[in-house]
Amino acid sequence: MARTRTRTDRTSHKRSTARSTPHPGDAATIDVSRFVARWRPLEPVIAQIQRQTGMTLAQSSDAPSHLDRLLSDRLDQLAIDVSAYALRCANDPFERLVLLDLLHRRPSAWFADPARFVDLERRVVPQVAERFSRTAKPVMRVWCAATGSGEEVYSIAASMQRSLPDRERWDATVLATDLSVSSLQEAQTGRYDQESVAHMDTSLRTLTLAPARPGSSRVSVRQELRRTVHFAWLDLNGDWDFIGPFDAVFCRGLLDRFTPERRSHALGRIAGVMRTGSTLYLGGGEDYPEMADHFAKRGDPGIYLR
């Protein structure tokens, strides 16, 4: 997949690019015990990838089973067992890239941690609207740094759609980035299984999703929301040159994959593309010592002010 050119602001945003700049000695040791024993032959190549990227595996409780499904699908696709796959990864740079992509795929969710979306709609959007109260074409920029399969990105777009006053006047967009190319490809389709949205409140489904076609097992995100989202590949540990400024940044479940040194560096760079007084949204359980250098807690778990 080619890197996606995105313009989140016609005057101030540049194309996001990334080139990995590894620091081989600062990655934490991978905990292979989190996997079923079946995957142990992959330990050396996974550890190598981790040293090169400076990122650990996802720490969520469902990460092992999610990764197990992804790796099983890849082995079925190649019609080989795990030992043969480990050998292939060791000798084939392209397959190591495929494995890297699989390791960093993460499931997303619709309107996860609802307090963040309440805060976005009731506090952040009104603040931005007030700033542009005398402007004919107001602007709002939000960055989702961990796109995953896309549900969170479209949830952000739906919240903006619902809460921005006189929405048609606004130049309001979401920049959606991820290290996993296949995740970006999936998210860009904007199509999801019916069962994955069955739990959504009726009003949220109506806001976010187009009516399903008769007999279809899939639903699609509304076109007016998809038009506001711009996708781009990005490695937070690499080089990127977009400059913002963003009114809010969503980064749930990504920073816990970083070593403390890399996390501190990433937080500094994220802060550098945010407006003073803007908001960083993390997961409810994410609270790192490195936050204090750039952000202040707002009160609700996972919500920080720049």
C-alpha cells in the first residue's frame, strides 16, 4: 500500500512520512509466555523485530488470542507450519515486514471509553467553536494515532458530526495513522460485520452507519463521515513532518507498547503538534510518569490537557 498523502490543513499540515530509526538496545524483552506454546519458534525473529522498532507487543488481555488468529490465518494462507514460518521470516525480509504488520495490528472499538467522546462533544468542540465564532470557515483538526481497524476513527468523526454547530460551515477532519498497513487498508474500506455493531445504541448506529442492504452481513460507514477522515501510514518512532496544530489527539492503547525512553520521546513530539490547551485522550488505565513533562490530568481517567 502506498503511503497516503493527507492534507489535514491546507495551510499548515504537511504529508506524514516515516523512516524507522532503530535504537537496538532499548527495547524491553518480549514476554513469549503470553502466547500459546505453538508460537515459541517465532521468539527469535519477534525479538529481533522488537529490538529494531523499540516497541513491545500489545499488553491488552485479548492481545494473545487476537494475534493467535492473525498468525494462524497467515500460516493457512502459506500452507506451512510455524517452524517453517519461523525459518521463512529469518531468511525473507519481506516476510519479516508481514510479521511486523501482524504484530502491530490491533482491534478497535466503537465509542470505546465513552467519557472521552462526551468530553470531546461537550467541552472540546464548544471551545473550538468559540475560537472561530467570528470566522466564516471554522477549522477543527483531530488526530487518531492508533487507527487499528477504524472503529474509533469513525466514532470520532461521528461525534464531530453530531456536536459541531452548523456542521456544513466547518472544515473539520480527522487524521488517522497507524504502523500496520493492513489495518489502514481495512479501516479505509469503512465496512464492518453486522455482529460487530449489534451492541451499538440505535441513535449511534443511525449517525455512523448507512442502512444495511437486504441480506448483507456487512454495514458501511456513512459517506459524509468517511470524507472527513484522511489515512496515512506512520511510525511514531520514525520521521514525520506534519506540524498540526491539533485540537485533540486520540492515542488509546498505543503508548503502552513503547519503552519508557521511547514513550517520553513520542509524548514530546505529540505535544509539539498540539495547540496549547488542547486534549490528549488515552485509555482509562494509561497513566505514565513521562506524561508530567508535557500534559496535565484533567480529572477523568485517560484525559490530559496540553
